[in-house]
Amino acid sequence: MFCPATKRLGVSAILMCSLAPSALAQAAAEAATELTPITVERPAQADGPMSTVLLPRGINSTPASDGAAILATAPGLSAGRMGGHGLELVIRGQQQNQLNIIDAGSFTYGACPNRMDPPTSSASFLRADEIVIERGYASVTHGPGGSGGAVILNRKAPDLGPDKRIEGHLTAGAGSNGTGTELGGHVAIDLGRGFYAEAAAERKNVGNYVDGSGRTVRSAYDQTGAGVTLGYAANGVELAFDYDYSLVEDSLYPGAGMDSPFDETTIYRLRGGLDLDAGALRRIEGTLFSSSVDHVMDNYTLRPVMLMAMRTPATSDTTGGNLEAQLDFGRTTAKLGIDHQSNNRVAMMYAGMPPMIPLLNNADPSRARFLMWPDVTIRQTGLYLETETELSPKTMLKAGLRYDRVKASAGLANFAPALDAGNTPNTYYTAQYGTTFNTPREEDNLGGLLRLEYALNPDTTLFAGLSRSVRTADATERAMGRANWVGNPDIDPEKHHQLDLGMQIDKGAWYLNASAYADWVDDYILRDQFSVFGVTTYRNVSAELSGIELSAGWEQGPWAIWGDATWTQGRNTTDDRDIAQIPPLHGQVSLAYGLNGWRAGARVNWALEQTEIDPARDPGQTPGFATLDLFGSYELSEHATVLAGINNVTDETYANHLSRANLFDPAVTQVNEAGRTLYLKVEAKF
């Protein structure tokens, strides 16, 4: 949905705009002596049909939603469910480390080998000023890899005005069917002389929900987030120090053999920039960060204990930063930079009979079963150059080049856990691949892109792009060390060669965005669950990914209609079989009406059946579905709005194709989505 330029709509308009493929607008400031009303301006694409901008507030989702669930409201994005927390985001059939999740310049990698805590689950959406979603490889400046796309949470220094010292926003919500409650807020204070302080906190309490057939789905969790920033922004200088914290407790996962009683993320970040007038050099900016994740999963704290109790504590620590120079050569602007990140992961599984649970809780070495991540460190240092050149008033050329130096090591590859009969991770690497991880592995990875945009007329833009992106294997793919799940120390990095074609039409009253892509992948890293019976291994294959993304909308007076559709196909050409975890053709269509401060609408979410699967990894073929949501809002004042809705009005029983097999309930195949759910939220700004 798009909205007329600068038209005063109030927060309620964001409800309709939030699912638009075009960007959500930013709240405009009013007179400094009054409370700032919330307004919506005409949205604009961030970078053509491949990109979308969202505001983290006003998004039409149930309270206490997981981060990936919020992102999946954008066109072209999907999310697979293992429980209520930690949904796995998918863009263009790619996920996990094929996507770069960047929170105010920092990277965080989860500490769960089974992906209970992907980075979207702990990212601070509450503190972001805007969320940029890129589908495909759109820039060499966003760190190594990122072949499937990037999600970038940006923060900006508050602009309070000369006579206003404080501003903030509050949100509160609750719902039925396990939605639980959400309470959060953010405040910014002008300390004078360019200095400012920000603080934010939120609390989510989520319960189990029932699907459309009345079956309980174990999806409960509690999450607390908080953060503070001390900063300076004046005279062309920006400097900010952030502290962000997230604690997730008692997360239930029907799609896993364990639950997670504890997951803690701590981030320290120093970021800044300096505007210059030194010839072509216009700005220098950079970030330093440190993120730490502590995770625990077990099969006895939150579910009935079986014959064998198991517990896996794990850590993931990442440090890094970047330094970038921005230059202006007239018709050409350029970004020249260096970035670095180092991630270390350690995970040990402990096991024993139920009476031994106290030993497991204390990580007693005598109960160590598998060293799943044997002190794996992956260091990546990159150099990049990206330019944009105005070839003519109608034509723009974007070009980028990136080089990454990678070094991976496993410091405990020769360590034998007490209960593993003398086996070490090297034992398993040798058995499956004939190699060990006694020496570091090094890579030199080269990527880049070319993109041409042509303005056919003031309303229509065409683009074509070619890119090469390279993604190194993560700690699991390279070094997982247990008998039935073995990483490959010699795995080669993925090389994606992608062609993008697209168009963007914006006629004011209506818009149409369309893009198509083909991605030829050398050394695709295949999680192979069919070549070796009973053992998950990793190997390189050739693969092809392709797809089409469409979105359109129309507005006339109080009426608006908008929708999108996304088709993706993935093929392992080496083995002539389908790639796992590829979403089917899916999308949504929305209709809304708004007048005099209130809005109401309906949305149909749909997906066709998915029969192109990897039977070794996908739970099975999935049928198509269509669900109906109703939503509405009322502007209580120019400062506050109430939002309400009913999701899955007809109480359909269905599952997203990407969701995990339900290991807790043998009566169903996958983790089903929620049945009929009502919610109510209040958002205010002061």
C-alpha cells in the first residue's frame, strides 16, 4: 500500500501501509513546542524493486511477534517455524548464513547448533529507525556472503528540535490463542551541546497456541530486551556507544528434540561518522562491535524427561568492525572500505540417565557426549569498492568489487569427550571425508556486481544486474563433530552468479514492481541427508536457483488494494534433485478502506502446494492454503492509535512449507500455524 505524499493519516495508516512492497514512510516532525504527531508520507523504494523499507513500529502483526515473523510480512520473504520463537527467515530460497542480518552495523551469530536463536530473533527491532530488506545481492558493502539478501536495521541520532528535550514512543498489546502480551517503549533525551541519550526496554510473554484443529502447539516463550545509547551528533560529527541486551527464557520447540530454557545475547557497539570537505572525500564512518550469545537447550527442563537426558550449552562470540570512506567525483560517488569479523563457537552435549541431571546442569566433564562445535573460529577480512555513476540524466551504473580473506580453525578437533569411546571430531571428519581439522583452512574469495538502471520515463525505471557473491561455510557446515552429524573441514565456499532483471512503475494512484532472477551456484553447500545412511554430511554440488517477484497496488479516495506474489525454484543439478526448503508460489492480497481517523481492511494470505521437495530433508509435500485476516485501527488522537485484528478468521489448519517436522506430536506432520487469533495494540508517541 502507498499513501499520498505528506497526507496526514496518523498511525492508523501505517497499519495498511506496513505490508506494502514499497517503503513505509517515516514519521514527520511538527512544531517543536507541541507533542509530535505521527504522520505518514508517500513511501519510496530504497533501491528499486529488489528492496523494501519498513518502519519497526506500526507493522500489522500480532503483539510479541518474533523478528522473522515481522520481516515475513514484506513481499518475497518467508519464514519457517520450529516453535514460537526463532523463526528461520528465507529470501529467494536462501537462509541462515546466506543472508546477512546487520543490526546498527554489527553482526551476531546464534549459539544454537539447531538454529533456535537465529540473529533475527535477538535483533533490536524496537531501537531501529528503519529496516532495509534487500532481496538478492544488491551491494558489496554489507559484509561477506549475503548471496540471498540482507536485512539492515538502521539507527539515527534523534532530531528533537531547539526547544524540545525529550521524545519517545510506547506500545502495548495483547491477544488470544497464545499471543500473550507485549509492553515496550523507547525514549530519547537531548543532553545539550549535541549530546543525547536513548533508552529502550520491552517485555514479551507468549503462550502456547492451538491450530485450526484445536491441537496445542508448544510455542511459549518469554523475552526481555533492553538497551541504552550515549551519543553525540553535531557539526558533521556523529558518535554513539550502544549496549543491547536480550534474554529469552523457557522457549518451547515442537520442531526439535529439545527446548531452550535460556538464551542470552549481549552486544556492545561503537559507531560514528565524520562529514568532510577534503577534495573528493566527503565522509568517513565506521563501527566496532562485540556480540556474545550464551545458549542452553535440553530435553528435560521444559518437557517430560525420557530414558536419556541431554543438555547442550553453547556460546557464540563475534567481534568486528568496519571503516568506510565515501567519495564524490561529480557524476560518480564511491564507497571504499574495509571490514572484519571473527566468530568463535563452542558447543558440548552432555548426556546421562535422569538421576544424573544435576551433573548435566553443572557441565560435568564425565558426562560429555559430543563436542558439536570444537572451538571453531572463522575470521573474515574484506576490502571493497562500490561506485554509482550517472551516465546520463536517465541512466545510472552501479559497480562493486569485493575481496575477502577467510581463515577457519578448530582448536579442539582432537578433544575426546568422556562418553564418546575415545572418538574426537577428527575421528568423524576422517571417517566421512578422509581429513582432519588439525590445520586452519584459508580462502581468498572475490565477488562483485554491475547494475544498470534506466529511467524510461519519470514513472518507469528498468534495471538489469549481474553479480558474483561468495559465502564461506559456517561452523556447523565446516566442523560439526558428532557421530550422526559431521561437518566437512575441506568444504569449498559457495559461488553465486546471479542475473537480475526488473522494472518499477509508479503512477501515483497505482504502482507495479516486478523482478526476475537466475542464480547459477558453483560449490553450493549441500546439507546431505541421503548419501550416507543415518549421517548428515556436507558436500559441494552445482545448483540453480530462479524466481519471479511481483507486487502491485492501487488507491482511489478512501479505497486501496495491494498485493504480491513470489515464485522460487531450486535445483541440485549435480544429483538432479530438488533443493530442500524452497517455498512454493505464495503471496497476499489486501483491501482496505479508511476515513476520518479509522481504517478497516481484509487480507488473504495464500500459497500453492509444494511438490518439488528433497524427501530426505523436507517433512513432505505440502498442500496449498488460503487464510483470511481482518484488521482495523482508530486514531484516538494525533498522538495515539489503537490497532486490532483477527488472523485466520476461518480457523484453517495449515503449515508453512518451510516449517520443521513436528517431533513432539506424531499426529501431525509439521509445526502448524495458529488458528483463529484476535489481538489489540495501542501505540503512542510523545
